[in-house]
Amino acid sequence: MAEQLSIGDLARRTGLSVSAIRFYEARGLLSPIRTRGNQRRFPRADIRRLSFAMIAQQLGLSLAEIEAELRTLPNGRSPTRADWAMISRRIRGRLDRQIRFLEQTRDRLDGCIGCGCLSLDACGLYNAADRAAKAGAGPRYLLGNSPADFEDRA
Amino acid sequence: MAEQLSIGDLARRTGLSVSAIRFYEARGLLSPIRTRGNQRRFPRADIRRLSFAMIAQQLGLSLAEIEAELRTLPNGRSPTRADWAMISRRIRGRLDRQIRFLEQTRDRLDGCIGCGCLSLDACGLYNAADRAAKAGAGPRYLLGNSPADFEDRA
DNA sequence: GCTTGACCTCAATCTAGCTTGAGATTGCAT
DNA sequence: ATGCAATCTCAAGCTAGATTGAGGTCAAGC
């Protein structure tokens, strides 16, 4: 198996589309070198960078945030287990906060099922919804997921 | 306080912007009547519809899904507690699945912090990332990997 | 040496969820 | 009656995260 991967190889290995990989490169997630004929060549470690990106996306990180995480990886050498573990730990913190928030929302919702209110003034869910009002323009994936994400999984 | 609310009133009561409310109307979440001068007038029950929409959005429902839920509400009369409770119960189910999914992901991540792998085939997080392969438009490839791909290379 | 497929760039397009702006009208208070 | 804020419609713009297409090049097999 070759030292370096072509973009098609990388696409097959990660399940991403070629266009998505080019897009990610443009966003700074990857920095492949070029052949004399101008074709991209990726180090094998980039498979892992992309795996991380795919997982992180599901947890609600934007590409900009993912790029920031990946930037913490060492520059010259391939990342070690310890390098990746540091990133994983940060992700775990985020995951915990997300779970706590959802549990809170669930408990409030239970209260609301009793009263059937969903009233902005009386209902505990109000505070939850209030957060949405503060989010800026664009799609509000506050939880970081598209609707179908949790459908019959888990 | 008036029977019917102007769009500005509704915006103040919900924390939404006027433009967002108009947008939601266009998407079928609300159906205000009009004054002789063509201004919108909303029943007070619409405050609750919007509260629901805001909460549901945070839980990852798209506007189309929210519209579908709201469509289950009675047509002629204002919704009762029981009507809302039915919707809330469905939402709760989704919330539960979402929490379970995140907890699973967290547990897998804990395993990964130990090994530092984030490897697409060895890692339990793989299944999580697999979802990403199915999302979105365009051609996606199936994931298929060989273990050798992920060895640490200095 | 030709053909084919993978690759290249760049610009345009798409979905979701809104916001912003232009230009016109309404409605409440003085 | 007038003034001014609120409202109206409609079109265009924005962000995120990509995909799609046009037009062109590279590299390997026969």
C-alpha cells in the first residue's frame, strides 16, 4: 500500500465524497502535498483526521471548531495516541454538557406533560427555548444534529 | 389584553423576530387572520405553538417536522392540555433516543481516550461516524477499511 | 499513440433558516 | 388631520456545508 493516498483513495477509506474532501481542504482541515502533475497526495494520518471530523460533526462542532481542534495537533510529525487523546477529552466535555442539557429538558418536559402547558411564562421549558432566541442568523443546530440523526438508532 | 395579537405583540411575547414569525407563517406553522387593512392578527394560542416550535427546534426537529406535529392539533378549536400532552409525549420519545445515543457515544469515546485511536474500523465510534456517510445529498461510499490503515506512523 | 478514468480549478447551485432592504400602506395618538 | 411607528409584500442576501457542472489535464493500459 502506497505511502501517500490520492483523493479517491482517501474518499474510499473514509466514506466521504471527493468533493467534500476538497471542501475540507479549503476549510483548512487538511493540507495535502501535490504531485508534479498537481494532484493531491494525502498522508495516511489524514484518514484519522477525517474520522475525527466526522465524529465531531455529529456532536455538533462546526467545521471551524473542528479545524481549531485539529490545529492543536503537532505540526511536523504524525499525531500520537496521546495527541488524539487530548482532543478526545475536550470532546467528551462537550458531550457531557450536551447530555446534561437534554436531561434537564427531558425533566422539564415531564413536568409539562402533566400540565400540558408549554406556556412561555409558566413552563420550565421556557428557559430552554429562550436560548434559541439568542442564537444568531443561519440554521440553529444548537444541539448539533440534523433531525434524522437519532431516529431509530441508539 | 386584546383577543388577537399583532405580529409585533407576538414577537415580544415569544422572543422571536417579526421576520421569523412571518417566515414561519409561510412555512405553515401559523395561519393568522387579517384585518381589513391586511395586517396579521394571531390568536393567543399561537404563543404556545411558537413556544413548542422553539423547544422542538432545539431538540433537532426541522421546521417541516414541527409543522407536521402542529398539524396534529385540532382544527376548529384551541388546543387543550391533552392535545399538547400528546405532542409532548412524542417529543419526549425523541429526547430519550437522543440522550441514549449521546451516552453511547460518550462511552465509546471513553474507550477511545484509553487507546487514542479514533480509527474507523477498530473504534466503537466508527458506528457513530457511519451515520455521517448516510447523511446529506450526493454520492457517498460505503465504509470499508483494513486495519493496517490506522497504525501510528511516527 | 490512443483511450479512459481519475484528477484539476472555478463558478454556480442547493437546502435550511432566517435577515435585510426597498417601497408602499395602516393605524393609533395627538 | 397629521405624523410616525408598525405593518405589508417581495426580492435579495447571508451562513453552513456541501454538490454539480464545465472545461481542461494527467497517467496507466492496450
